[in-house]
Amino acid sequence: MFKDKFSEGIISAKQFDREDIEYILKKGKEMIQIKNSNLLQGKILATLFFEPSTRTRLSFESAMYRLGGSVIGFHSEDVSSIKKGESIADTIRTVENYSDCIAMRHSLEGAARMASKFAKIPIINAGSGSGEHPTQALLDLLTITEEIGELDGLNIGIMGDLKYGRTVHSLSILLSNFDVNIYFVSPEILRMRNRDKDFLQQQQVKYKEITKYRKILNILDVLYITRIQKERFVDIEEYEKLKDFYIFREDDLENTKDNFRLLHPLPRVTEISPNVDISKKAIYFKQTYYGIPMRKAILSELMTE
């Protein structure tokens, strides 16, 4: 059962095989039809966000409320005892006494994994440094399957900051369970990390690394764009050189298939022109909606008996 396998929570996309993904996608689709329920009445989710968040935190909280549960937590380490010097381990061992599940975001890669070693309740990695963001990748797959159809056979471009972008790390790992062609598009300095490419090679995933996205626009079914991660750069001058490396414009859509769809985990900075927003091919705001049913599915699986 899903809960037995994920009893410690959802820390990495590498926990999932194809059967797990298809199971939680099915549950996500079911949750689209169930707006509100009392499934988690009496249950409490703790949202510990040591790093800023809009969509992830609010969608987790909305999902919990729509399932009849309650939410406690904080959205900045400045309002927690971390500010006083408390360790993550001590915070987790305290908060687990007040809740049934913890969704945690932290600037340090590996923070969620460490938290899971101290917790007796499930930990959900809601973004861990430049490492992973598995629930975002799950809602991305729900978006694709709802808006396009089957994943197998798709040509998927993943473009932007592939070095520091945690969403693309988790997404590529989940996609490795399907028969897809992946095109990694980035400046050379921001290419996918070697450890992620090594994993994909072990999984025998077909991928190519390129710099110019317009060369492949006409064959793509999906282009997933992510912003250049300013907060991960040590050298701000390096960020300034790269921040506008890609700007997807309205005329780029003319070279795409009829069923082409443009995704972005948001927030957007300059990498997609606002003029693109009105196109039916631009579904990044729909994508934010799918965070609700997917996180409802995850919470219900982790928190019901």
C-alpha cells in the first residue's frame, strides 16, 4: 500500500516507481471531482516554511482545509525558535507532538531527509534547497496528463536553471519512469547536475542537452520553463549575466504543435513574456490549480488509517 511504502513521508522523487506515480495520479484525478470532504477531520498538518513560498504553502493549506483538517505552522524562520538557535531536529521533535504530518521547506538541500530521521510522523519535502521538490513534480505530471493525455511517447523540453532548479530535478526523476524523450535546454553553466544525469543514464532515459530552444520547438509536446534561481547564486554578477538568457515570446508559439503546452512552476520573472499568458497553450496558471487535488491526494494517503 502507498502509505506503508511512504510511512516516513515523501522526501525524494526517487522513492517513486511507475506504479506509485500512476496510483497517486489516479487519486489526484479523483480529488478533482471532490471539492470538499471531511476525510481528514480531526487531523492537523504542520507547515514549516523556513523559506518563502506562495503556491506550495497555500495549496497545502487549502488542500488540508478542503479535506476537513486543520493547519498550524509558520512561513519564516524569523518567527520560529530557529531564530534563537534551535536545531531542525529539536523543532521537528517538538512539532510532531502537535500534528499528524509535517510539510517542510528549507534552504538547505537534505533538510527534509534529515527531518525524516527524527520524526515519528510523515515528512513532506516541500522544497529543499537546490535539491528536490517532489510534490511539485507530481502536480506537474497531473497537469500534463489532464491537459494532454498519456505521458508515454511525449517530447518534453525542460528549460532554464537546470543546475539549481529543484523542481526540474524531481520532474526529470519522475519522468524516468516513462517512455519520454527529454530535451534539457540551458546555458552551459546551468546544465543539469552530473548526479542527476547519472541517474537518468542508469534508468536508460533518452535525453539531449542543448542551448537553443527554438531548434526543437516544432517537435515538443511540452516545454517546462523555470526561472534562473537568483537566491542560489554566490556571485550576483553571474546571475545578472544569465537572468534574461531565455525569454519565451508570443511569436515562439507560432512554431509549436497544436497540442503543445507551456508549463512553469512559478514564480515567473522575465523568462516568459506576459503576452504569452492569453494563449490556450500557456497552462502555468492552470498548473497552480492542480496543486490542490494532487496535494489532497498526498495528504489523504499519508494521513488516513
